[in-house]
Amino acid sequence: MQFISFRYKDQIAAGLIVREGVLHLAVAGKAAGETVDLSSMLAIIRGDAQALAACERLVAGAAHSGDALLPIAQVQKLAPIPQPVRNVFCVGRNYVDHVKEGAAAMRADLKLPLVPQFFTKATLAVIGPGADVRLDRKLTQKLDYEVELAVVIGRGGRDIAASEAYAHIFGYSIANDVTARDLQRRHEQWFKGKSLDTTLPLGPCIVSSEEIGDPKVLELSLSVNGQERQRARVEQMIFDIPTIIASLSAGLTLLPGDIIATGTPSGVGFAMTPPQYLHDGDEMLARIDRIGELRNRVVEV
């Protein structure tokens, strides 16, 4: 199932992409007598198996859903979780080639991480497909892109074993970890340079874990103005998804709806010769197999 959050007639709702268009889950659920809360993406994630079962029933009857079935052209897609409850968790330096290009660009010794390197992005960094990424030249001259597979936690927990990690995943999405490299270097940590408003495009949907199956086979890529910059497979990550979840949840409770961006492959702008940073009007297109495309434009403010 492909879940989206969307705006329709000044209201924000959760829906499913179906052959006929977009199924407005709250409207369809009410008409079908479903009692589980389907009013938002977070409500569905928190509803766990009951909510997923209700969604499956509604999809089966989507062709006869009446007013709950909307033409996709009439809805505005938002980030699948438009307002995360807390910061988005991120993994840094999780592809070998990206670590190598960073070391070369910084003229530093190559040293692979021994454990996942975590940081977070503030909630107001999150934007949806088609939304603009702000480029404020008073703050940064070195805005960069990073395509990443995003994992959405379904069943929360603490001290989750790697062997149980996939059971805690609701689904997957695409993230673009836009980064102000000069702020990142100036502050000598990752949070500030990665948390400016609008610097985490997310979407276009969340694809359920059952539909994705094994995420290691997924291919991710990113282009700028039609020029491909990044391409890799998830299986190339240094720390795989079960290891990331086990490490992050050790002593730290993960909650339903938490988002984990799992790292970017090589091809980022700062490591090119010469460096290729983002400019006003640039269009970024991030793709991941079986999830779709995430398109965003850079706009100088």
C-alpha cells in the first residue's frame, strides 16, 4: 500500500494511492463503518495492525467509494508525515564511497565509522514533494543534496534486537537531506547545518513494509537539473537497517511515526571537482525503486 498525506479543500488528510486515484481514508472509513482512527498518517501508524487491516478492506472496495475517491490531480501531496512529533533521526557516513569522497575532499585520512553516526534534523526542515527548498545567502553559500532511504517506525520499542527490527517498520519513503556545508563546518557538528527550515524533502509516499519486502535490493538516485549525481543500492550501506535500528534503540525508545534517514551514497556536491553546490532555480529529483520520485526546487530568498 502507498500512503500519502494530502491537502484537499483546505483540509489535511491521509490517503492511499489506488488505480482510480486517491482514496480519502477518513471519508471511506466513515462510510464503511470502520471504527479505527484513519484521520491522519500518524493515527494510522499508531493504529498498527487494526488500522492496516481497515485500510486493506477499504482498498478492496475503492472502486465503489463514491465521494472518498478523489482525482489525484485535485489533491496537493504533502510530506507523508507533515508534522513529525520529534526530530528526524539520521545516519551519517553510511556508504563507503561517500566516506571516501568526503575524506578526499577534506584531505583527511580515510577512517570508516565503527558504529552508526547519528544526528537529527529539526521538524520544520520537513517539506513535501513539489515544495521549495529555501536558499538564504545570508546563512549559506554551500547548499548540498543527499538522497536517502527513509525508514518509518510502526511499532515502537527500546532495546530492539536486530533480528526483530523489520517487525518494527511501518514502511519506507524517500528523503533528501539538504545540507548547508559551510554551517556544518563552522559549527563543527551536523545539527545546525542540516536543520534549516525546508531542508528535508520527504515523500512522495510511504510504501508499506509488506509491499517493499527486502529493502536491500532497492536502488536510489538523485539528479540536479537532469544531470545524475548519485546512484547506489541500499545493500551498499555500511550499517544495514536492522543494525541501525538496534543501535539507535539501545536505551532510547523509538515511537510510532519516528523517521530514520539511513545515509547517502557518493556523488554529493561538495566532493565534486570543482564542488557543485545548489543554486536558485535548481531542480532536484530523488528516486528510489518501488517508492517513486521526489522533486523539489531550490528558491533563493
